[in-house]
Amino acid sequence: MADSAESGAEGAGSSAGGTAGSAAGGDGQAPGGETQPSPTVPSRLKVNEDLLVLIKKYAIQLGILVVVWLVGYWAFSVSWIMLGLFVWMWREKKQKAKEFKIKTARNAAQNEQATVLARLEDLPSWVYFPDVERAEWLNKILAQLWPYVGRYVEDILRSSVEPVVKDSHEMLRSFQFSNIMLGDMPPRVGGIQVYTEHVHRNEIILDMEIMYAGDCDIQIRMKRFLAGIQDLQIHGTLRVVMKPLVKFSPLIGGITVFFLNRPEIDFNLTNLADVFDFPGLSSLLKGIVADQVSNFMVLPNRYPMPLIPDLEVAKLKYPMPVGVLRIHLKEAKELMRADVGFMKKGKSDPYCTLQVGAQSFKSKTIENTLEPRWNEYYEAVVDQLEGQTMQVNMFDEDPGSKDDPLGNAAVSISEVVKMGFSDVWLPLEDATTGQVHLRMSWLSLSSQMEALDKSLDQMEKVKRIADADALSSALLVVRVDSAKNLPMPGMLKNTRQGRSIPRMTVKKSGSDPNPYVELSVAQKHWKTKPQYNTYEPVWEEAFNFLIQNPLHQELLAEVKDEKTKKTLGKKVISVKSLLTLDKMSTKRPFRLDGTSAELHMELILRILSSEADESDDLDEIEPISPTAAGPSTPAAPPTEPAQPSPASSTEDRQANNSNGSVVRRRNNAANASTTTPTRPKSEPAAVDGPNPYASQVQLSLHHSADTDKLLVTVHKATNLMPQANQKMCDPYVRIYLQPDKNRSGRKKTSVVKDNVNPAWDETLEFPVTLAEAKQRSLDIVIKNKRSLFETIRGNSTGTLGRVEVDLSKVDNLATQNNPIWFDLKQDFGSLSRSSSVSSYRSEL
């Protein structure tokens, strides 16, 4: 038996090319008689790897058993076990979600088409925006360059970043990068948009959608401790400005890159840093990283790259702002319920955050309400108009855990600039219900002295009608260039006592100061980055100060040493002195008090000017529609609205509504509403697009010649009004093919729970010929699903809206029509969200 087994093994080995036979026999010879190298090294490596995996698995199981034994030995409460189980389950859930996200992004980098078809919700920007072009040629170039980019980044981190970190603090002397690997997955450019309107002749502006989901592995070491990050993910819109264009090689004077808004950043922590991957700590750490990226690459911060000599880098990095956006956060309504109530329905503890580039504002928290009123003012300095949006995010505050999102919205700043002033009710996206009320004013920058009185008068008017003590009338731009002849720490003359402080004893040559400049106006403080071991630092940084009253405020500039925290010199400058200068600006050295040192700065004062009167009545303006996220075309001059064509696509209508939103006066809306009752009763009330303040339904009407049926596709409805004393509803659509109301001519959709903006996307079929369909009409009613108890009481009709569509008035019924919006008629006697909304809509 043994011999037969051996012969069988030899036969199998010979049929496999001699590899298995030589390995079994150990003679290392092939059937041809040639000596082959022994493959024992790979086998040993595999055995060692399997052994390490086995040891790791054994250690993990042993650790679990030890923890269980210690819990019983020390008689820990079961609460600790439940807490540990909760943390473990939370980490497992987050880890699986993160791994799925990383896997999807990496698959998209390798095979974009297959991944897009499998996951339609993560489409790149060129799918949604026709003015955004694909850039596959650029992605191929990035894939070819990526290995060299990795080596370049490694050289930069080791030669530039690592020494600076070591010298920044005594505790960081042992800091070093133990591993720097960007991985094999290059970033992808989802789309490129080149601006051709509203740009200067000497510049080129383009936006790039950057998507990076790499397999990088960066490790740092401090003494015996090792920490790092892996699987870095970045998604955002990167703007590239090529300016100025010159007449000689290389034709472009410089390139400036920056993010318009905060990019989405995520990563995994490894080794010692993994202890931060717990609830609260993880979000805190990622927030710090996002803030650092914002301070470096998000507006108003830029990264300049000069391409020609003698180019002022400071002007590339810190150009003048274009204006100030004043935001009045008034209130919100119909927010989602995030907290669970036992005796009654739960509510929320909402607060709102606003983001304009790197600037972020947070409102106070209003507890236990779904209709908070903040009445708070904010002012944001705007550096770019085209493409930049204001992000609005609503949250429910949950102390001790991650805050629950209640919805978000976006507003195009260029649209506010065109209007000057707008009063906005924004419907919240990513939420079943909710709206936020904003009033926004655009303040342009003026260098005329006459504009100051008008600005102060407008500011006082707003203060009288609202609690707005922090409003501003001017903008001060401070560009800190450099300093010369700084004194040693401790040599600053005491001007108050008229004597000099003794010189400090310098024991070692490395005690030169690390100077930085701290600027202060009232309660606002900025400071530059420290320059290490120098008496003549060069900063080239710029800062913006919003000035309440330039006649009474002062700028304090202090040069300090980071090591000793001592003041090397200071200068107090009256803002009022800039009002009389040419163009309200000066660029010169300022002598620091008590020293011979000079601080070179440029000061520019601009008056905030607004053509609109913010104290106008709130009811004079209707809201604009929110903008869609992603790159947008620069604002074009307003044109007369064209009548919509039946063949226009839904996407075009939605794009026009989001990117070209306008504020309409109430009297125009009132005139439009007065003409509605004069229509024939059976004429379809088709409208241009979704109205953020009207109840509407979106339908597609088409007669199929193949099935000889009328196909009615019910897409969605917006702004439905629930019954009195209710905030939500359970809507469905019932359609009658009139004049018959038999069973075949009656159809209805499914019910959508707890939603005032439901989406059905259901197709209802009616057996009728095309000739008969053109003689019929559709009675479309949106109803609220009522409980048996409500039906028995009979005190509510359950109707949320109605529209009658005359099919003879529908063009091209035999062809595939695009979705059409229809206004819903409502019974205001039984349908209302609130008395204010009802009265407002009744006026319309």
C-alpha cells in the first residue's frame, strides 16, 4: 500500500511538471535531469506568516478571557460590561461603514463605469452639471505620475516638515517620520469646469472636483511611541487660478490653488493613535484636522506657486476680499423629532451652523422645540463670488454623543450679490421636513468717505429693530510683511517707568527669538505663524477685521517671542487715521514703541456699503430657492424668464431653478395668483418648476401604443400642508379617470409615512385608447392616510390637495413627455401648518 501511494504521488508530481515530485522527494531535480533551485524559502515564509496569524489570534482570545476573568474577580458591575459592549459595537459599525466607503472609492478609481452603475448615488459632478467636463486624460496622467509624487512628498516631509516640528518644542525633539507611503491609488478628478464669464482678461479660473480614497500609510514616531493614519479620504472642489497671464514664457505668472469650501476628510488611526477612535474623541480629532486644512487651503487661505521672478506672492496669496455677507439667522420650523419622548412625542434641541469657506458660525441651542427662534446676526468676509456657496447645517444637540443631523441647505452667494438683499425660507435637504429662515444682505467695499455715514445710519436702523450689537460698518485688511532690528527678549524699554529692562544673559547661541505678530481690534485677535531663530522675520500674511465704528477703534500690533512669551515691541494705530489717506490705505514701516525696530505692514480700510435697506418690512420679499451642491457656473446678468417648453427635461428645470434662483416681489406673486381662478376649470395648472412655497405635485403623462394604456407616473409632491394641529402626514395619491369613476378608472399609489415632501415614482395604468384619453380628464387628489379612529370621528376630510388635468390640453400625449409640475388647490379651512403660513399663502 505504501509503495502504491508513493508511485501515485510520483505520478502526480511528474504530471505537474516535476515541481510537486521534486518537492516531495527532496532531490531538487526535474524530469529532464536539470537541477532546480529549492523552493524551501517561500514555504518557510508562509509557515512563519501562518504562525504569526495563529499567535495573534491566540493572544486576542486569551486577552478576552483574561478581561472576563478580571471582571468576575474584581466584581465589576454589569453596567461596565454593557458600556464596553456598546463601545465595541459602535466601533464595529463605524469600521464596516468606513471599509465599505473606502472599497467603493477604490473600485471607482479602477473601474469607474462599473462602480457608478452599481452605486448611482455617488455620481461625479459631470453627470449633474452639463458645464462640467470629464477629465479622464488628466486622471491617466496622475496615475502615471503618482509614484514620483509619493517620493517627492516623502522628501518634502523628511527634509522640511520634520526639522520644523523638532525645533518647534522641546518635547518634540524625538519626532520623526518612520514610514511615508502614499500607496498605489492616485487621486481622481471627477470633473473640470473652466469659467469664461465674469473673469478678468489676465486670469484663467477653473474648478476641479477632487476625490481621493488612497491606501496611504504614514507613521510617526516619538521616542518609543508609534502612531499613524491610513486610508485617507478627501472630497472637495479645488479652485485653480492662473494669474497673471504674461507675454513671455511661461505665459502664466503664477498659480494659486485653494478649496472653495471645507472638503470632506476622513481617515483611520493606527497604533497609539487608535485610542482616539472612540465616541467623542474621534470626531474631535477629525475636527482639529479639518480646521488645520482650512487654515492652509480653504478660503480665505490659498497656496500660491509663483512661476516668474519678481512676482508679489503676497498678492497672489491674499488678494482683496470682494465684500461681506451679512446673515440674519431668524428661525426654523417643522424640524424633525430627534429626541424620544415617553409621555408625549419627542422634540429636538436644535442649533444651526453656517459655513462660508473656512469661516464657521454656530448659533445657540434652543432646547426642546421644533420651531426655534434664534434672531442672531453673523458677518462673513467673502473672497470669491463665482462658485462659492454658504452651507447651512441643522443639528440636534446630544451631550455625550454625536449630534444628530436635522438637515442641510446651500445658498449661492452670487445670487445674493445680484439681489443685494433677500429673505429666504430654505427647505432642508436630507430631512423629511424642516425649513430655516434667513435674511441676507450683500455689503460691497467702498473707499469713499461719504459711504461711512450711510453705513453707520443703516447699522443703527438694524440695531433698533433687532438685537444686533456686533454689526460692522467697515473692513480693515492688515497685511503683515516683515520686521527689522527686533530687540532681544528682555531689552524692551519700559516706557511707563522711563527705564530700560536689563539684558538677559545669553548662555547658548540657539537662543534667538521665535517672533510672531499678534493683532487685536476690540475682542478680535489674530496672530501670524512664528518664524524661528531670527531677528528679522518675514511673515507675508494677511488678516481681516470687521470694524464696528472706525472713528473710535484702534489696531494693536504686538511682536512677541514664542519661547519666552515676552513682548519685543508694539504699536497702536488709530483706524480713524486711515480715513483721510488716499484710497484709505497705507504701506510703510511702523516704528515699534520704545525700540528702534520696525514692523512693515500694509493697512487697507474699506467702508461696507449696501444699496438695500435691511430695515424694510419682512413681507416684501419672497424666498429664493436653494442651490444644488457642486460646482456652479458664474452668475450671469439677469434675463427675462422664458416660457418652458414641454420637451425641456426635468434636470434642466431643476438646474435652472437651483443655479438661477431669483427673489420675486410679493406683488408679482399676488398678480399671478389672481389670474389663476380665471383659467378654465379643466386646464392643467402646469408651472415652470418647483416652488419652495407652494404645494405641488410632479407627474408624467404618456399614452403607450404598445399596451394601449394611459400611463400616469406620480413622481413626488412638495410642501404638503397637514391637518390642523399636526406637523406630519401620511400622503398617497388617488386618481380618477373622469367622467367614469368605475373600478378600472380609479387608481392610487402607496402611502409614504411621516413626510410633507413625499416621493412615490409609481406608474399607474388606465386601459383607454389615445382617442378616448384626449376626451377625458384626470381628477388627482393627494390624501392623508387616516386611522380607523379618525375615520369614525369624521371630523377631517383627509384631503391635502387636488388638481384636475384636462388631457386634451396636454401636448404630445402619444410621445414620452417629461415630468410636469402642477399646483395643488387646497382647502385652507381644514389644512394649515400654522396661522402665519396660512395667512401668507392666502395672500398669494
